[in-house]
Amino acid sequence: MGNGEPIATTGCTWSWGRATTTLSLWDASKWNQMKSATLAGVTKSSVSGLGDDAFSATMGTSKQFAVLNVKKGATVYIFKVYGVDSPSDQLSIEKTLAADVLATLSP
């Protein structure tokens, strides 16, 4: 994986091979709204074992895409993996990245 490149002031992106991942940080004050918002074509599922709360959002019909959202304290961490064919593979990588990131944070 190469060095991270900033996404404005709220995240970073990394690339390896044909894949890219992004990590964006949001203020957790909008967590309940993010989690409860209903959007056409988006399926949300709870994810256990990460942070204070977490959920995935899978979107699209013919070409699906998965995003992992994790709340830890006052911050929401949004993980996205591009260039990986299936949403289940995307989510698996996102969960591994989230566990690694959260493990480096102070309790």
C-alpha cells in the first residue's frame, strides 16, 4: 500500500494495485441521523464488535458497493474500498481496516 493522500481536511486515501481505500472522519453528532436515514436502494445492517456502534450500507443494484460506518466517541469513521469486486469482500476489508484503526486509538 502506498502513502496516504489527504482528502481535504477530513480524510485520507490509499491505493494498492487496482484497489483504493478511503477513510473519512465526521462529527458523531450526526450519527443517529446517518444510521436512521432511509435512502432508496440502500440496505443498512448493524455490525458488531467495532467502536461504540457500527453499521454497513450496501447500495446499488447491478454493481453493488459497501461502506462501513463506525462511531467511536465523538468521531464517525467511514471506510470505503474501491476496486474490489464484491460488496462482501469490500466489507471484509473495511472491517479489518476499522479494527486496525480503532486499535491505535486511545481508550
